[in-house]
Amino acid sequence: MSHYNLVMLPGDGIGPEVMGEVRKIIGWLEQHRNVTFDVVERPVGGACIDAHGVPVTDETLALCHKADAVMLGAVGGPKWDNVEYTIRPEAGLLRLRKELELFANLRPAIVFDALVEASSLKAEIVSGLDILIVRELTGGVYFGEPRGITDLGNGEKRAVNTQVYTTSEIKRVGRVAFELARKRGGKVCSCEKANVMESGKLWRAEMTALHTEENYTDVELTHMYADNCAMQLLRWPKQFDVIVTDNLFGDILSDEAAMLTGSLGMLPSASLGAEDPATGRRKSLYEPVHGSAPDIAGQGKANPLATILSFAMALRYSLNLSEEADMLEDSVKQVLGEGKRTADIKGPDTKTLLSTAEMGDAVISALSKLHKSRQAA
Ligand code: IPM
Ligand code: MG
């Protein structure tokens, strides 16, 4: 019997609803597979500001440090638009990423066969698409110093942010990209703006050096300016396998890649730290790519599949339960194949429109069927 410690941070907006469906899946796994979980739930983002005056507490951070995996829903909403900038809901998420040193953010963009029509691009451009964006998550302009707004005293203000990267920051995320490419399509495209920024020039040089110095030459490495990458993602996204890029370009390119698939409501992500050489474990946080969607919160309309697929990534990357991860991903495909849809992915001929909870239940019933047929085999 394996046992795991999970920290659950449902957050704001639709976060609690979609996380509730993961709870159900955890319950199913405990009943049917040889595994138990300790789940500790804490508020994050706006919910935590309301409860504790900060977007994440020290106690929660300490719990996350010790957990086998952290699951996060979403943070933010108009209710907290006017809180002080340093304690805004997003600052909680950024603090978690920074303090857990989750430097590698994996954002797959996969087009499910059943959802080809949901994309705004032509089916031939996106069908079968399976790309992975590896976004640097703890450096760059998100955290660079100096930063801030100063009053110049003459009616003018001046705002500064700093884009900064070091050799080791670039190489550690590069390694993750090369290792993952090896298990996928064998290609890495590194994106920056070396034509304009020194940080991009260094990024390109270090990726090139890493490729040969650490014997990743079985993986094909190409370089692309980030603006060109944004264009190529729309023109012919299937040219890519793994894209590795910095924090800000990764933020933008991953939203674009997500939308190629037709719905943000489908896309999971994993944020990983360095491997502990003693235990082989990594700190990790899993979250859907979509936000808190305050406009539909509490109405049972949210699509729980991105969070469910994020949990599948947790099973695979942090809990060593790859069979269960496969089963969960197959169940999601099964449910979509049966034409079951939440509002965000419904098409003109959608027959069954499901609520958040009904979609979670549909995944569980597909899991049960899969489990039974495996036992019979
Ligand atoms: C994301 C989000 C965050 C980011 C926000 C909520 C701070 O857009 O995870 O992509 O910019 O990183
Ligand atoms: Mg973003």
C-alpha cells in the first residue's frame, strides 16, 4: 500500500469547484487501487487574503515543502482588485513558485481527437497536435530587481522591471526540456529575443553549450525568436515538439498554445523543482492553465478536466503512479469520445451538456469501467 501527502489549495473563483472533482477521484483511487492519501486543504489567493490578510501563509508554505505534491485550483478575482499590490492574490502563487523553487513549468497543449472542432484553427492544422511548453518559472522579469514605480516629482512617474538570467538558471530548465524531449518527439526549440535583449543572447548561448557539453545531441536543438514562435504556433504548430523559453515569453506563448486546442478548460500544468539527489523526489505543484473565471464561479459550469488532468500529471511525475495516470487520462478521452461536454467545449452538435460535478462523475464511471475490464483481462 502506498501512502502520499497532498496539499490542496483550491483558491478562488471556480478553483474550489474543480478541485472538488479531484477529491472525488482521490476517493475512488483509495477505494479501488492500492493507495491512500493524506489531504490537507488550505486557502490561497483571495480566499487566504480574506482569512489571514496575506495570499499565502507561512504555515501553508511549510506544508507544501513537505508534501509529495501540491494541487492548486486558481487565484484572483475582481473582489481583490484593490488590495495592496504586494499582497494581491497572484503574489501568493508567485511566492509558492519562488519559495518552492519550482523553476520548470510544463504546459502541454494537446488536441483531443474529439475536440478538433473546438479549435478556432482549421482541423488539419491542429488535429493530433501534441506539444509541450517548458517555461522557466522562478526567474526573469517576474522576479528581477530592481523593480518598482518611482515618483520623479515633476508630474512624471517611472516604472522599472528587470529581465535577468544566469547561466545556471538557463541550464537547469534546459536540462528538463532536453530530458522530456528524449521521451517524446526528440526536438527542442529554444525561444528568446537574442536580437534585442542580452538576456536572450545569453539564453541562446547557454542552451547551445548545454546541448553539446552534456551530450544532448540525440535531441535536435533549434532556436527561434519569441515573436516568430508566436506566429509559427498559429501557422503550423505541429513543427514543434518541446518549446523551452523564459518566464514572460512562456506565459504568453503557453496561453497561445493553449488556445490552439480550443479550450483553456482542458489544459493541465506541472511546476517542478530540482530533484533531491538523496531521495530522487522533486517539489511540485500542479494546476490547470485556466484562471479563476469569476464570471461563472459557483454555477457548476466550470470544466473540471484541466484540474483532473493536472492531477494525472501529479500521479505520473510526483507519485510514481503512472498506471493510474494512464487510466485517468484514458478515462478523460473516453468521456470526450462519448460526446460529453461542459459548456466551454460544447459544439453545435453537442448532445449532452454536463455540469462540473456531472463531468467529474462521468470520468469516475469511465475509470470504474476501465478498472473492471483490466481486472477481467
Ligand atoms: C500563469 C498566470 C500567472 C502568471 C499569473 C496569475 C500570475 O498567468 O500561470 O500563466 O503570469 O504566471
Ligand atoms: Mg499566464
